Amino acid sequence: MEMFFHGFMQRAFQASFLISFIAPILGLFLILRRQSLMADTLSHVSLAGVALGLLIGVNPTFTNILVVSVIAIVLEYLRVVYRTYSEISIAILMSGGMALALVLMGLNDGGATLSMNQFLFGSIVTISEQQVWMLFVLTIMIGLLYLTFRKPLYILTFDEETAFTAGLPIKTMSVLFNILTGITIAVTMPIVGALLVSAIIVLPAAISMRLSNRFNGVILIGIVLALIGMFSGLVVSYKVGTPPGASITLILLIVFVVTTLVEKISLYIKIERLFKRNDIL
């Protein structure tokens, strides 16, 4: 219990609590829109924002937010241009963003490279109070937007043509959703790392979709699963010294495997009972 007396661990648990509310909402819409790889693309491109901030001596989180916001707009433009081959936009931006990040990293000195590693793999020690407050504001914003625009987003997610016919600004909504996802990745990167932040956003929703077939049910179960994964991962990271993002992801993957096995076993039992009932009849 001594870990709770450390200020950085208190901030880590506060940040993880807030991320657990954001991840299932964004993750569910990303999955339903078949844009799970978009989060991975933005997380890789965001490294360029971090490298830029370290190069010019500005807080990397702010330059990161600026870069991912611009890239989110470009991503939506390319998605429209290559509507039939949407994966092309992901390949272009991911490779271009990584190339730019590597060039900017090459221009930085050794100390900056060390800081870059913290953004790559995440670090519970470097979480600042400012980042916690940014996450708090972001959580309130996403929560209010979800409650306000849940139905329009639902229509947009499943049928863009119907949304357009209904008079919804589908391009504006898609761009704003991309920007919001990019900002979330930029703020959570220092905590969970750029390499695995997309997995932490998508996995809770992916697991909860196997446990519930209701929209709100998926989000609520996803929040609970995210809390379990985030808190357990932080404890493991503190005790063992592993990167927090990797620890959280592995725990969520274990939960995914367990829920899948339980689902298969329960289905097998139901089928077996059905056969036995038919034999009796």
C-alpha cells in the first residue's frame, strides 16, 4: 500500500480512472465505424508532434495536440478521396508520420531521445498534475458530447447516407470525432505510451461487445473492464517495473481470452442441454 503515498502514483491512478471513462466510448465508435486502425495511425503520427516539441523546446503535449488535430483533418480528407480503399490513407499517414518523427528525433540531442522513449513506452513517474487536469477536462467534454450527440453519432456510424439525407453535417462530425480521438491519444500518450495507446482505447470496447448487445451496456461494461485493466496494470508496473502501457494491454488481453473461453464454454453447455432435452422428448 506504500505506493499510494507517492504523488506520481496518485496522479497515475487519477489519470487511469479518467482514461477508463474515455476509452470505451471512443473505442466503440471506432470499432463500429471500422476505424480501429485510425487510433493506431494517430498514435504513430503523434510521435512527430512529440519530437517537434522536444526540438523547439515546447511542452510536447501541446505540439502533439496540434499535430494530431491537423492529421485528423487530413485523415478524413484522404478517407473521402480513397473511399473504396480506405486503408491507403492509413498507410500513407502512418509511414509519413513515422518518417517525420524519426527525422526530428535525429535532429534532437541524446536527452531528447531519452524523453522520447518515455512517450514511446509510457511512464507513470512522469505524469504531471497538468496532464491529469487536461484529462479531466477531456473526460467531461467527451461525456457531454456523447450524451448530447449520441443519436446523431449512432446514425452516422451505421449509415452515412441516411445521416446525410437526414441533414446531418457528416463531414464536420467525422472531422471533429477524429480530432477528439487525436487529442485523447495526445494526452494519454505519456501515461500508456504511443505504441499501445490505441490498444488500450479499443480493447475494452472490443471485449464488452462480446458481453452485451446493447449500446449503453457495451459502454458501461467497457468502463468497468477498463478500470480493472488500468488499475491492475499500474500495480503490476509499480511492483515489477514494467512499462504501464504494456502491463495494461496484457491484462486486457488476458481478460479478452478468459471472456472468449467462458463464452465458448457456456455456448457448449447450452447446446449440450438442448440435445439432452430433445433426447428426452
